[in-house]
Amino acid sequence: MSKRLIIIIIVALISAASLYLVLNQLMGASNLEILDVDFKLSLENYRLCRSIELLVKNKGDANLTISSVRIDGKDVHLWILRGGYIPPRSTATILVFYPWKSGGKYSIEIVSDSGSAKVEEAAPSLDKIGFIVNNRRTIDWHGILSFEVEFSDGECKPYCLEIVDENGVKATSQMWGILTYDSGYVRYAVISFIAHIPKESSKTYYLVPVDKEVRGVSDKINVFENSDSILVSNGELTVKFNLTDRFHGSIDYFGSQNKGINFAEIFKPPQATLSELYFFHGFLDSVFDSNGKMFAIIMKTDVTVESKGPLFAVVKRTWKLRDLGMAYDFYAIPENGTYILYNFLVDIEKPMGLGALAGEGEYTIYNPAGMGSFAIAHLAVKNATFFLTLGGEIYAPLYPGMDIYADQPMAACIDHETGVFIQLLANDPQNPVGYWHISKQKFPWHIWGGDKPNPSTSEIGGYEYAKDLIFIAGVHKYMLCYSGQQSDPWRSGGLVIQPGTYSWLFEVYAAIKEDVLTAMKREYNMYYSNLEIEVKV
């Protein structure tokens, strides 16, 4: 074969390849391919998640970035791609959090910077959903289990749910912390029920939707309501919500009236105005900052008693996130015991940017207790002097405080037999709490002076009115505030919470005249070490 002919063939091949690429681009060809779709039902600690796992492939020779995921033509913002992009000629998994319906058919589209891919898939049909609870202990396990559950639209009406064990026996149960779809069906709820599992064995409990409401009132929980407060008491624990216009349902009593212990105090200096930079709060609140602070005391709130049993009396507080959406606090006080369950949900309608949260320099006044202005479950404990971990370590950091991983409980103690601890039961998978930020002080306004901005009278008062409080705040996993006990913040540059619904569930326990560390280990083991739980469908 002549050299000229070889050259002609090579040129022809190159031209054909170039023409193919051009035509592909003109025809909208994509380097993205969806290889597999898996509708999943999984348990993350005490949160039942529905998700769609997408196995995708980048067929191209350059990195591929996903810009959006659409289901039935609508953008879904709650999805995760590890690493943020897909390398050339590689596969990756996209996890989409979506409340898919049993047997439902869905159109799923992924859009990237190198084209899109679309599939039509049907979700599996679910006969029923159950929890297999395995008791690892050598003695029987008896107590209340609580799970955050996301339902599909049309699946379950409020309170219309029974818990039935593998033998067909109904367990005493309660649906609370209810958020509904526009249709009136349940969207999110906490499902609590009494479980009894013999030693070293397992039992399965099923969620069974029914037509009639399953509700009850406990005769062991007293609920007193008037125009100024809601007071809930089970004989061991008393919790009071202050309903006055100044405090908007904040907790100003948490403790034992019989033993003369109150861990709660509302922080809002008498001279302070709503236009200032404070975060005003009671014993247990949450706070955001997106172009200004958002928390219950300065927002329009609605406080009601959602239910009075059979297992918990539940107080619900609803407040606005300006034009960004709504926030919901649910405080569940049990029939007996000295703990509450705190369920916090936000339903966000617009992207909410939080910015760098742990400010320094002149920005420190924006930074109430060193945790910035983001806290999911901010616990303020009166007269406590030190913090205690599950491992027995003691800390007492002054402002700006320090961060410790939130995978185990954290206590704020008056002494070793009097304190309050908090532990995370259900974490939001998209915006998880990753750290407990602990500090014995709010911003020390009393040191301002000289070349620093002159504080107002109320700012000076802020120090005076906060000096008997210490703080534990749940901090976003990707917004670590301070490393160790160093004063220099590690700032990750901010984050944006996309439209969607996010939720967290905590236990807050008052140790009164009992060893705090022993109580903390017992409660942690009860939820985690002693039990192994999985989903059954």
C-alpha cells in the first residue's frame, strides 16, 4: 500500500471521528449513563430513610459534574454524590433522598455538564415495614423505642398507625412530631412504642396503617395550660414553657420541683431589643443565621399541646424562618423518667446560605457562644460549671469554647450527681450535626472598650445575664468552629442549605441526685450498645 493511500485513510478516519463528535454534540449526545436504579429503605440510627440509589457512568474522557436530579420533571435537591464529580470512564453512586411510594412509577433524570440521562423505573411493592430489634444483653430489654419516619404522600393519615409485633400483638404506641403534606397525609412523624425483647433474642415490630386514629391520654402526665405558660409534669420531671410575648414558648423550668432543682433560665437581658445581635433563648432551642439571626423568640411563633399521651405529652412550637420557610420544635415529656425527646424540623423553601459561622475579630459579637449562629439543639444549663464526656473526660473551656464529636452524649454538670446531658438519636443525612460545641461563656462583652466599638448598655448587661449559664450546641458536620481549645477558628467558608425538609431527634436527660456518668452510659447503652436494629420489608 502506498504512503499516499495510507495518509488518505488516516485523514478519512480522523475526519469521520471528528464528524461523529460534532454530530453527537449537535444531537445532544451525553457522556452520562444510568446503569442501575435501586429503591432503598434503610435505618440510620433511629431514622427510617427512603432513598433512590443511582449507579451512573461517565463515558467521556473528562471529569463530569452533576448539576441537578429530577424526578417526574421536578428538581430534587436532597441528593449526595461523594467527591462532587465523576472521573473519566468511571462509575459512581448518587443517593437521592426521596419518599418513594410502594409500587409507584417514576421518571428519573440526571443533568450534568456533559449531557443528561433519563430512565423510567417502578418502586417495589411493600407489604409492610418492620423493625427487627435484637437484644444483645443477657437480661430482658424493656423500654420505649422512637423512630423518625418519612412517609410517602397518601400512605398514612395522622395518628392512623398501629405497631404490631410478629405474633400479631399490638404494642402501646404514639405518633407525634407530625408534619403533613398539602393533602393532609403524614409526611414526617416520630413513631414511639413500648418494646419488650427477651434476653439474647430478637423481635420484629411492624408499622401498620389503619383507618381509625390511634390516640390516648396518659393519666401519669399532668398538663397545665394558661395564657402565660404550659407546664408539663410527670412527678419526676417538670418542664415549663413561657408563653408571654417576650419569650415565645421558651423553656424556663426544666428539673424537679420535689428536689428543688431547675436547670433552665431564659437568656434575654431586660434592656435588650430585638434589633441587636444576640441569640435569645431558653433551656433548649435552635438557631440559624442567613442575612440575620432566626430563632423562636424574635420570630412569629405558635405554641400548642400536640398530644397528651399515651406515652408522651408533646408541646409543639412553630416559627417562621422569615421568607425561607418554617421551623418546628417538638418537646416530648414521657410518663415517667427525667428526660425529654426533642425533635427539630425545618421545611425550607429557598436556598439558605449560612456563611462562615465562627467569626473572629469584630465579628465575634455575631458569635454568641463560639459556635457561630447555627445550632441544632442549643442547650443552656443554669449553674453548671463543667462538661463531662461518655469517656469521663472533663472540660471547662471559656469563650470561644471547643468542639467535640457528636457521636456520643455530652453533659453539662453542676457536680458529678447533678447535670444535664444530650445525645443524638436521629441525624439528618443531608445536613448532619457533627460536633458538640461547648463553652462556659457567651461573648465577653465586658472586655470591650478602647479602640473596639463601644457596646450598648444591653450588651454589657448581656454578660451579666449569661454568666450563670454554660452551653452545648449541635454544630453542622461541615462547619467545625474551633479545633481543640485553640482560639483561632477553622472556617470552612460557609454552606448553603437547599430547599427541602430536614430533621433531627435528640434525648435530653436530667441527672438529679444520681451519678451523671453512670446515667449517661446507661442511656447510651440502652439506645446503642444493647440493641441492634434493622429494617424488614
